[in-house]
Amino acid sequence: MTICPCCGFKFVGALSNGCRQCGARSVGEPLPRPAHELPSYGRALVLAVAGSLTVLLFLTQTVIAVFSKSLDPLGGWSWITAGQIAAWRLKWVSIPLLIVTVWLGRKLYRSIKQNPEKFCGLKHARRGLFATSFVVFLIALLIGVTLPERLRQRQMAKDATFKAHYYKFETATLEYQLRYQTYPADIADLRKRIPDPDGTLAEALRFIDPNGYRPSADFAANAAEKTPSLRGAAIRRVSLSATDDTPSGSLAFTTYELQLPGEDKILGTEDDWIGSNGILKRVTEVSKGGVGRSVSAGILQP
């Protein structure tokens, strides 16, 4: 295969017969190769520049994290914290890019090492490859150290959502109990009788399955309230009938239990929550906690 130096056309044959594309012919024999050729430093320069840019990028992000988070620049732990912040900021872009850079850098370094007569700068290439590999290792280490705490904080944020809905529901039921001396018989009754000017109660009830609400009554307390009528009690009942909006029914609910579906949005699974008397726990915690109750098929049974 012959390549014409004039037009770049490739053809089979000798250039002395002329190029088939442009007609150019050779005017003499090709020049001999020089006795001494200088080795190339291009590949070593690529590795050195890549390593320097990698270290510079990580250091820049670390310094930015120190000042953006108002950390103490003279404290050692402040720089470790800033390094962790920088590692998490660079994780999605830098880690894949740095891994590719390390892979290509190893190939370039191997070619330099195997052909020292053609390529020079092995020491600088080694330093550049080491710098890139060290930054990759440092980012992975800082992410790995903080990963358990990040996962814990993420789970706490998810749990806070369920707790916010439950505590809003708890506040509404307490208001209902103060007004009517009983807990609501069902969630629909709570929605009708408790004002919700800001819509937070409606938002909380949207995540609550009505089948998970189970009120209960203390029959001994209800029986104690049915004392013999005193003189004038009929007059008092008549006088209160015009303003008393107590829900119909003589049974007063004294407590309740609320089961919230977990992250799977399905009631009756192991990730459900159980709320009672202002305390919210997971079903698994209730089943282990020895509170006098048992879990059957994911539904808490009294």
C-alpha cells in the first residue's frame, strides 16, 4: 500500500509509476532514517497534565467547601469535612472520568516503559498516573467513610415524613377529644368536624388509610359516667340541646390506634407504622417491644 505525499491517495504500486489520483511521481529514492532519533515526551506529558489537573480539581472543590460551609481553615477536621463534601460533589462526574483516565493512563505508561528508545519522561508519567490514582482512591475512601451516616440521614428524612403526618393527625384527634369528650369514630368524622384552614390536616389524611384507624373504648369508664340523674338534669339537657353538637351515640372512645402504611404504600406489611397516644413506632418495633400486643399478618391486633 502506497500513500501519495501530495494528495494522500492510497493505492497499490510504486510511486515511481505516478499517483493514480493526481499523477505525482517520485524524483528519487526516499531519504534514509536518521542515525539518532530523539524520543517523544508527548505521552508522558499527557499523564503529567492529567494528574496535575485531577489534583487541582479536587483541591479547588475542597477549598470552595471550606469557605462555603464557613469551616475553620486552620482546623484539620475542617479540611477532612471539606474533602468529604468535595468527594460527594464530584462523585457522579469525576469518578467515571477518573476511572477512564486511570485505565488509559496505564496503557500509556506501559507503552512508555516498554519502548524507552521511542518515549521518554517515564518518571513524570509515573507521577502523573500516581496522582490520578490517588485522587480516585481518596474520593472513594471519603465517600465510603460517610456513606453509612448519609444513609442514616436519608432514612431519618423519610421517617420524618411519616411522623409529620401522624403528629398532625394526633393534634387533630386531641382537638376533637377536647371538643366532644371522645375520639372520632372514623377518619371521615374527623375531617368533617375539625377545621383545617391551612390544608395540613387534609394533606396528612391523604397518606392515612382509613382501615388503619381503630378507636377503642374503656367500658368501665363509660359505665361509671351513667350515674343516676340528679334533680334538674332534664332542665340542663334541654338548655344544652340548642348548642351541643356532640356526635350522636352514647359510647365515648377513650383511645385509638393508627396503623400507617410504610414506603410501599400498602397497609399490613412489615414496614408499617403504629401510632398510639402520641408515640409512633414501626410494626417490627411494636412486635418486639413487649407492649402487650401482637402482630398478625402485618396488622396489629389488640
